[in-house]
Amino acid sequence: MLRTLAVVVLSVVAMTASGAQAPSVAPGAPKVLRYAFRIAETGFDPAQISDLYSRTITASIFEPLYQYEFLARPVRLRPLTAAAMPEVGDDFKTWTIRIKPGTYFTDDAAFQGRRRELVAADYVYTIKRLYDPRWKSPHLSTIDEDQVIGLDALRKDALAGKPFDYDREVEGLRALDRYTLRFKLAAPSPRFADHLADNMIGAVAREVVEAYGDAIMEHPVGTGPFKLGRWQRSSLIVLDRHPGFRDEVYDEDAPADDPVAQAAARRLKGRKLPMIDRVEVSIIEENQPRWLAFLNGEMDILEQVPEDFTYVAIPNNKLAPNLAKRGIYAVRYPRSDNSMSYFAMENPVVGGYTPEKVALRRAIALAVDLESEIRNVRRGQAIPGQSPIAPGVWGYDPAFRSEMSEFNPAKAKALLDLYGYVDRDGDGWRDQPDGSPLVIEYATQPDDFNRQLITEWKRNMDAIGVRIVFRTAKWPENLKASRAGKLMMWGVAWGGGPDGSDYLVLGHGASKGQSNHARFQLAEFDRLYDLQKHLPNGAERFALMTKAKELMIAYMPYKVHAHRIWTDLAQPWVIGYHRNVFLRGSWKFIDVDQAQLVAHAK
């Protein structure tokens, strides 16, 4: 591995020294932002998708009511298609929102030549779709936690065999007039506005869904700054500027300690959004070609310096001088996410709630050498995970320590011995207490980073005598299998909004098969989760969240490995690049300086 990496580094240094060229630009050419995903998209229907990459695309096509400010720290909401922040009454149970007039969907044949304005009824329809069994929405549990009165009954009737009735009025979700929307909740929900900023409720038009039916994943039509221009599945996604996008200008306040963001905010202030004409997103799964494409000037932004090139690009976590000399700049930030492995709680080998099953999961988790994983695979770009609640969100406790991060092979072996996971047939591998073979099956992807991770897993499991095999498939295939409950273990990342509930939801029983891929269900955890959900932020809520996360640690449905730290790189002609991990639709805030791009190409 070291020899291979050395060869790659030498080639990178030679290429950098030769001076990679930016693409040539003809006068008057469209402004294009070129980007790369490491994992392929699954589709573009907000109701059906849950993966980060598809949602990154749809966030620039569909618009929810609110949006997190691009540069603000700490994070704060502002109106997007709404005219103002919600009017809240009845102890956080009634929410009234007025929508801005003059927001239009992109043109589509489904509108039969009419210019289609966004109205309150579009959000009613969009949210009802999450409850329609036809779409199998992974977001149902998220919005259903807020107990919008009447929607659950609508879904139950559909599950009983009746057609889902989109025209049936429900008390909790009504368009009072063309531009006014009202929610009525069965219980207080102090942070309900956060859900109104989620792309899952990016407004869709009923005419479009009915026109395309089951092919709606391929025909996204929204009100956002961009529209889908071209799509080659798992290869290339092109977004074009929405020509009818409403008048919206750049007006961002940069943090006082970020001079780069401050300079960009001053330069871009007052500019009409979006500032670029096109976004081209390529799918490049392997680290080396993605890195080289950026160095060659073929990509304008590199999202996360690949782990293999960390010491070349950011030695000591600072931008390398040779890159800085070229005008490349770095944006470094904590991801506020979990990199974790889950155990399928309904799987007969690793699932279950009896003492021996809990002991097996705890033993496997204790055998994971996080220090080695973070040092050797993640190249130091992460901190050990202590609980499911990630840094940077309400409910995170930086002083909290737990068994989640403990590496103790001796304790792991003792637990396995105590509960009967011993080698009964003399083949060198532990068996289950009933004498049947113990084989752990771990799902993974066929890229170099995941190959390094499973090498760590193999070494760790060999050390405690547990046989582990790996099931390799493309990420979308693993996602589909995971939703169906067909994987025993899988390594994934999870990110939510700025509140700890978006991370505790990983263990909520009502979210099984949705955000809760482990399918964990424990009555006491659900009780604590539901109690904290309806409380305002404060000591009482924090204590309940702490008890809930301690239960997840004790039962170990998830092994949280690490919370990642990313460093993105941007070419000098990219103006205003920044990262807000709670905001996905950020391309409209970025500009491309054509003159500077041409100058670099000469």
C-alpha cells in the first residue's frame, strides 16, 4: 500500500509542478460549475429519496418553505418560499405560514403551456405524498412524529385498501387560501420549523406527478434555481438555470472570523441568484481519478480531499504551499455526522435483545480499533464517536465518554466466552451458543476507501476469533437491500439537521426501515424519544436525550465509529464557495469568474 501511494504522490507532484490548466472559455460562454460525487444518485423525487447525493441535486430543484442561512454561525432559519417566519400558537401546536406570491415552477409539458405559480395547496399535496403508501417514503416517520392531525388516518385508510384520497381535507394540514398554509399538531412541536426547511417537503406540483406516475424519479419539476437538463444515470447529471426563477439576490452575513467568506460576501452582495448557468455533476467513485481531475482543472470543486491524498493536499491540516500558490483555497469544517456500522436487529445472528445477542454486538464493537481506523484509513480526519448525537447539533455533549469508542479486545473475548460464543468444532473460529457457525456478513462498496475499511474489520475480527465475510455491491444496491431489511451489517454515514433528535431518530421504533436501518425497537427508548421531542430546549430535554443515547450505547444497534472532518478545495475562479452542512442547495450562492478562469488557462 505504501509503495502504491508513493507512486501516486510522485505523479501528483509532477502534475502539480507542470501547472494544470483550467479549461478554455469562449467569450460569452455559459458559466459552468463542475463537481463530482463519489457515489451515484438514486433518483430525483423528494418523497422517495434519502441518500445524500440525490438530495444534493434535488435541493437545487425543489424548495421547502424555509432554508438555513448560507454563512450564518450558529445556524439559523430564514424564509425561502415563505413570506415570513411562521406564526406559532396554541403551545407550539398551530403553525400558520404565508407563501410569497410570484414563485413559479419550471416549464413542463404537464402544465400544458400555462405558467404555473406555487401556491399553498402544493405544500398540502407534497406532504400528503409522504403518507401515500404508493411512494414508500423514507421520510414518513420524520414528519409523522409531529402528529399532523388527520394525516395518519388518511394513510390507514389507504393501507386498508382504499385509494389514497388527496382531495380529502384533514384538520391538521390546510390551505386556508391561495397563499396561506396552516398546520395543526396533536402535540407541541417546538422545532417543527426545522422540518419545514427539509428538502423532503420541497414543493411538487400534482399535475407533474400525475403526468409521470412511477417515472416521477426521472422528471423532477420544482421552483428552485435550477432544473434538470440532462441525466446519464450513475455517470453525469446536468442542471441548467431556471429562467423563470423569482428575483432573489445574494445577501449573506459572513462570520467575523472568516475573512475569505467575508470577502466573497462583499463581492457578491446584491447579485441576482443563481449566478451560474449550469452545474455539471460527474460520478467518480475512486479517490485517485477524482483527485487528479481536480488537479487537472477538470473539476472546480473537490468535495472532501480523499483520504489517500490528505498528507499531500493538507499537511498538518493546512493547505499545501504548492496548491496555495495556484490560488486554490480550502474550506475545512466538521461534518456534524456519524460514520457508523449498524447491526440488523431482526437478523437471527446479530439481532435480538437477549443478553447473549447484546453481548455479541458489544464484543464486536469493543474489538474495533478506532485509533487505527482514524489514523490509517481516515488519515486523522475524524474524531472518535461516543454516541449517535454528532458534534455541532443541540444535545451534543463534548465531555461525554462511553464504551462506544472503547477498544478492548480482551473484554470482547471475555464477553464472547461468558455468553457461549466459543470454538466448538476446533476450526479456529467461534461458534454460536447453540453450536451453529458464527459468520458475520458485512455489506460494503467496491472502492478503495471501503477496501481499506474492511481490511481493518478483518484484522479486528480475526483478533477475537470471529469470522467475517464481506458482501460487495454498489451503494444504491446496498441501500435498496438495507431498506428491505436484507443486510446483516452495513457501514454508512448519517447526517441530520441542527437538532439531536435527527440523530436519535436512528433508534426510534416508528422509523424502522426508514432512518432506522438497524430496525431497533425498544419501548423505553421510544418513550424517552417521544418525551424529549415535545419539550423546548433546556436541561430537562437534555437529560432525556442523554438517557436515550445511553440506551442505544447499551444495546449497540449501531457502532458509531467517528464524526468526520472534511476539507474541500476550490479552484481560484470559484467565488464564494463555503460549506453549511445543514444546507444542501448552496450552488446558487456560488459564482465562476470567467476572466480569472481564462487567465489561468493561458
